[in-house]
Amino acid sequence: MGRIIAIANQKGGVGKTTTSINLAAALAEKGKKVLVIDTDPQGNTTSGFGLDKNELENTIYELMIGECSVDEAIHKDVVEDLNGLDIIPSNVNLAAVEIELIDADQKEYILKEAIAEVKDNYDFIIIDCPPSLSMLTINSMTTASTVLVPIQCEYYALEGLGQLVHTVNLVKERLNPELEMEGVVFTMFDARTNLSLQVVENVKEHIEENVYKTIIPRNIRLAEAPSYGLPINLYEPKSAGAEAYRLLADEVIARKF
Ligand SMILES: Nc1ncnc2c1ncn2[C@@H]1O[C@H](COP(=O)(O)OP(=O)(O)O)[C@@H](O)[C@H]1O
Ligand SMILES: [Mg+2]
């Protein structure tokens, strides 16, 4: 069975979506079969792969409320030139799901149930979470085998991390005993400032979780790629950002649970 990785941090703008897109693409480039699930109503992962999020008939929303099958929700081989990278997209409709499913049975497990029949078709499933600890993030964590936390190299990096780790532990205790911490990955590292380095050192001192050796640099190409609907390894294959996500993919593959 493959690994299901939830990319989570309730802070916005820390690199969850950038990591979801580019880690998934780097894994696919290495021959892995990958499914990306966008669970953020902002749909940035969806548009980052070149889909027009407002023109989609079947998304994670239709899947979660039972209006389409999982096969209908999956968009296969979403990027040309990259085999084996599928996506369940999202758009703003998903914002209503929490209210619509408020009385649903087992509402913490809706996503898990919804993808159960396809999950063994993939080596990795990458779930991009919204910037909250909402029902959607809980659904991602009950579906996942591990949680990967991107941490932005900025002054308030540690803020909220304790709460996130606490949530992961609660989900593990009560909803998904299999859940493990994949670890943290530093993002937007700026080699020109001391601050980035200090943040990395400080966070390492304060956490017990696995820290990935690969540090994602701040790289303008990573910020540009989504507007072309391409992951970095296709948009600018030799950029520092592309190389970093390849190294991260190697580490993720090597890490066994
Ligand atoms: N390593 C990076 N270098 C440069 N820009 C980045 C990098 N990672 C993310 N960004 C940019 O920072 C912003 C927030 O990143 P994003 O991945 O959308 O975060 P989140 O999903 O956590 O909200 C986006 O505009 C993105 O393009
Ligand atoms: Mg995001």
C-alpha cells in the first residue's frame, strides 16, 4: 500500500500548496504513481496544475457530498509530459461542505471512505490542506498515513506549531491510530539573510519531529510556475526550486514507516 501524506499547517502562505504541487510532480518524475487531492476551497493546487477551477464539473466537493464517483472526480494525467500524476481538484464550492455535512454520519471519515477504492492504485497520495484546523483538515488527517508540515523561514515560524502537533496527536488517539508525523520541511529559505538560518536552528531546538534535510529555497521560479499551470520541474527544470523538490522527493521516498 502507498503512503498518504497530508500537507498541513493552519497558517496560510507557508508553502503548503507549493509543496503539494512540486513534491507530487517530483515523485511522478521519479516514476511514482501519484494522486493529488486539493482540499482547499481556494483551489490553488488545482489551478497550479493548469485546470480552470471554475469550469470543473466534478471536484472534491461533488465527491464528498456523494454527487459523483471517485473515478469521475479524478482528472487523470493532469499535466502533459508527466505520466501518472492525477488530481482530485477543488474550487470555492468546497467552502460550503462543512455546513452541508454538519449532520452527516461519521463526518470525520468522508474523504477516507470516498477514496478507499482507488487508494491502492497509487504509490503516493498528497493532500493539500486548507489553512485551518477545520473539518476538511481533520478529514485529510483521518485519510492520511502521515502529516508533512511546511514551515516558512520567518520570525513567527514556531507560532501555531504546538497546536498543530496537538491536533495531529488528538486525531491519532481518537480517529486514526495509524497516523504518524512525516516531519517538517523548511520553505522559502533566504540564504542572504541570517534570519532564515536562525529560524531553522531555533525550530530544530524546539521540536522533536523529524526535520527534512532538504530546505526549500526562496526561488522566484516557484512563485511564477503556477501562473503557467505547471509544476516547477516542467516550468524551469534546472532551477534551484526544481532541484530542491527533487531532493525532498528522494528523502520522502527513502523514509519508511
Ligand atoms: N520557495 C518559494 N519561493 C518563492 N515563493 C514561494 C515559495 N514557496 C511558496 N512561495 C509563494 O508564497 C506564496 C504562498 O505559498 P503557498 O504555497 O500558496 O502557501 P500555502 O498553501 O501554505 O498558503 C505563494 O505566492 C507562493 O507562490
Ligand atoms: Mg495553499
